[in-house]
Amino acid sequence: MENDLSFLYSDGIECNQKRNYDFNSDVNVTFAQRKQLFAMCGRNLLTWIPEKSCLEVAKNTVRFSSIPTQCVNEVRCNSLFTHAALISQSEVVIVHLPAELYASHYPISPTKDGHVCRSAFVDLGLHRVALNLQFLCVRWHPCYLKGPYLMALCNDNTLRMYDAFSCKKPLQIVSLDPSKREIGMSTLNPKYFIGDSAVTFDFGSPLDVKEVEQNGPQYWPIFVVHGCGEIRYVISDTHNCKFSEPSDSLSILPLADDNYDLEVSDVLCLENDGLSVLAVASSTGKIYHLVVFQDKDDDEILSCTSSAYSLHVHEIIHLPWYKLVSERSNVSTSMCTVFSDYGLKFKYVCYCSNEIYMIHLRWLEDFVKISEISEKVAAEETRPTSVDFLLKMPSKASSVQSEFIGVAFVNAENQVNASFLIALTSDFSITAIRLPHFNDANDNSADRSIVEKDSTTAAKNSSSFMLEVEKLLPTERRFPILCNELHSKFDGRLLKRVFDMVESKFFSKLKPARQLVIDRVNDLERLYEQEVTDLDALSSNHSFLKIIISDLEKDLEMLESKNEAIIQRCSILTDVLKRYIHKENAPLSTAEAQALFELRQMEASVSCLFQMLRQATGELDSFQFEMEQIVYARSKLTEAQYEALLRTINENDSHISKTLELLTAVKKLLGSTNT
């Protein structure tokens, strides 16, 4: 819908022979070996030169610093020709075009370096987060009183709005995925669905709401077409820079079980006097003309979230290669592109790989004419759509065939009703033909069959591109060179750009890796310090155990010495009692019998006690040996072994505590015995 006439880029075969086209006697421009890109910017021809990273225009030179790092596929200018978008697969650069570029006479002649224009990458941070994100369709918003705004459809099923003056971040993001309905959501890990992803979009006519501000229409519908043929719409609010919630799939009438076998490749919205027609092109060679019916008032559309539009299939155009594809011949499906301009009212151009057609919606033209006279329009009063053959790629003997990769229109200023179609092929040859004026006598038959003109007749109307375009270009300046290097010297900004790319691609990954290594080293240092602390604790515990063992040995020696004395005393008492019993031969009293029983019981307890002390001494010696082994092999212990060691130490501590209790009891017993 925007007034840009752009050539699309294609990875075609490079030709080996250079073709020089003389724009003027003193300037030559070479179209060969390198991939070129052209666009019409008003009455000026705009050219992208990849090997020089520059744009060439007919009147002046434009320089800018932010040049794309990828091959540019398309150049688009907004409707006011104030900005140009250089579009590649995953990059978009916006160039601000000064008004001096279009002036016939300059108050001050520009230098040989030309005008230095501001340029910036669109959403550069987008690719640092999701490197696989690509731009499927990029268009300038038709609202010329705000912005300018650039709309981009990405392969993650999101529609993004950018401001040309601050394009580092999107103003708004809306997800077109039916399973995700949150406005402004970001899909960094998109899930792709076969046939469900959006492939292209176009703008409809603005809504005429009751409260219209002075700065133009506020609400614009955007028709988004998915690969499976589903069509949805999103309302863009240009004053508030917002999107509405995406609608459900619009109903297409009459209904068809196969969804009309749509394999969408492109869409174009034609708007005339309030009647909108969607031209949906299929890769199989069919074009669907869908009349857009508005089911609700404009004010109700904004207040209601349900679908406010419906589509009616008015006709289906079968292009010539559809028959070949349907018959399953060797002809493969091709990308079908539809293209129009403000100068082509009720008409648009459709081109595929090797054919170009002019499609004239005569019924729409008749409808508009009749509606101006009468509100009721009869179907028999309208003419059918005509499909007129314009140009066909000639066959070559070689297996590699050239393809059309772009078209553009040029309107002559010095000729009445003269317009030319410019076609660029993949071998970088350029053909310009004068567009015929199809009158009523060239109407097609009622069954909307295709009128194919003879290719030889079309060749006669063809002329050299330079002969036709030279009449249109001004004579004072002829294509000066536009580059990003001032005075052909080294530009440090390019080096900075390279460093930025390296930093974004490598240094951003090295920084977290470096931090991970630093954290790991810190963890190892902490573990080493913990091991040293544990070894110090074990050493101190070992020294403490040595002291305890020495004390136990002393106590044991003392007990052994006292044990002998106790045994001697007990034997003496026994002998005394025996002598007393045998001498007197009298029964013991109750107290004496009790004392004798307690004495024998004490003797047995003392013997058992000394046996336990000897066993504890052996265990302490074994524990001391184990501790020495632990101190020797501490650095080789695993975590599991270290936990087992702690359990052993705790068990030994319990044995030591029990031994100390026994020693205390023995001391008390010995004390009572002495008394």
C-alpha cells in the first residue's frame, strides 16, 4: 500500500559478462557481477550498491555509517520519501533522507561527499537475544501524519511497530499465535507450526470513527495472512502506538472444505472509495480476490473484541502455470508476488519467476463509477477482471534459467499518460517496456479467461532501460557515488562496528564463562581452607586423645597396684573368718553373713572392672593408631570416607566417656574399701 517501488533481491546466478549502461557521457554505472537493488523514490531512482555499501540517487549523494552486515534484499521508502528502509534477512537499517535530495536547485552546492544522513539498525538487541529471528515482511505504515512507523512481521509470529526516529526498541509487540493472546508478549523461544505461522500482511482502509483528531486517522486495520490461508486482523492505534488483540480467523464465504487450497505467498489490499479488496496470491498460480465486508460500525469495532470483518470470495484467477502445476508436470511452485502503486488505480502487477501480468479489476472500477450515480449496482452492469500478459522470460539453451526478481514503475514527466515497467532479472539484465493502456475493447471473455498477448509483440514494445529512463532523470547531476567512507579514507566507525559484532557474538559468551571459572576457583579455595581447618581440628583432637590415654594409663596402673592390695586384704579377711569359723565352730550372725556376702560380691565386681579397663586400653591404642593414619591420609579422603570417620570418632568418644564413668565408679569403690 505504501508508495514504494522496490526490486526484490534474489540469490540468482551471477553473469560473467559486465553490462555497462551509459547514464551520461561522463558517468558509467556497471550492472554485473555484483547483486544490485533498485527502488523508485518518487520520481528518483534509488540504487543500493552492495560492494560499496551505499545508496545512489539521481540528484545527490547520501552517506551513512550504519550499513547492513548482510545482503540487502529490499529497499522500501515511506509515502513522504523521508525515510528508506534497507531490508535483509535478519537486519533492517533505516536511513533518514533529507529534503535536499529532491530539490531541483540547491542554494548551496553540496560537496563531492554529498549529504551525511542519519541511519540506525532496527531493534539491534533483538538478534542478540534470539539469533534465529528473521523479518518475513516489512512495510511502512500508511499514516503520514504520525511517525513514520515501520511495521515488521517476524518468523516467531509477532508483529512489531518501530518509530523511525527511535528504532532501537519496538514501540509495541503483538503475538499472532492463536495459543498466546497477551498483548506485548515476547517469544524468545518461538514454537513454529507448519502452515499456522503468519507469512505476510497489508494495511486496510482507516476506520472513520466519530471522534477523529486533527492529525489524521488513528485506527488502521492490518490484515495478516497465515500460510494455511487463515486471515486475521489487528487494529493499530497510531496516536497511542498500540495494537489491539488479534482477531479470530475471519470467515471466508462461501465456505470451502479445503479452505480454497490456499498456499499463501503474498497479499495486497486495494482500497477504492471505501471498498477494500484483498488480492491473495498462492504459490500454485491462483489469485483470490476477497471483498472485505465490515460487519460493524467503526466505533463498535474498537469496543468489541469479536471479528468485525468477513470476506467474500468474488473470483479466483488461474494464472498460466496453475494448469501445469495441477497436472503434476515438471513445473514447480513459484513465489507469486503482487505489487501496486498509487498510480495504478484498480490495477496491480503479479509476477512469478518467469512471467509478469497486469491484472485489472474492471468490475471494481465499474462498481465505483456506478455507485457514484446510484446506490444499487447490478451484477450484469460490471465487467470481468482482465489479466494481460506483459513480459515473459525467454528460454535459454542452458539448464540454468533466469528469473524475474523485481519490478518497478516509472511515470514520465514529459509524456502524456506514459508509464514504463522496469524488470530486473537474476542475471542482472534490465528490461523496460511501455505499459499499454488497456481500454474497453480489450475486455476478456465472460468466463474470466486469460488474454495472453504474443511475446513478439511485447518484445517490440520493449526498449532499452536507459533510453526510457534518461528522459525521466534530471540533467544537472547523474548518479554520484554514495559510500560510508569520507574522502575515501578509512572510517573508524566501521572498525567499531566490527568490534561491536565480535563483542556481541563472542565476548558476551566469554564473560559468563570467565565468571564461572572465577566462581569455581573461589569454591576450590573455600574447600581447601575447610580441609585445612578440619586437619587442624583433627590434630588438636589427636593431641587431646593422647592426654586422655596417658591419664587412663596412669589410672590403670594405680588401679592395678590397689587391686593387689585389695586382693591381699580380702585374703586376710577370708583367713580370719575361716579361723574364726573353725575355731569357734559357731554359726555366723546375720550381720556377719551379710558382710561376707558383700565382700565376695565386691571381689567379683573388681575383677570384672579390671577386665573392662584392659579392654578399653586396647581400644584406645587401636584408636590412636587409626588417628595417626587419618592425619597421614586426610587429603585423600572422599566425602563419604570423611563422614565415616566422623562416625568412628563419635563412637570412640562414647567409649571414652563410658571408660571415664567406670574409672569414677572404681575410685569411689576403692575409697569405700579403704574406709
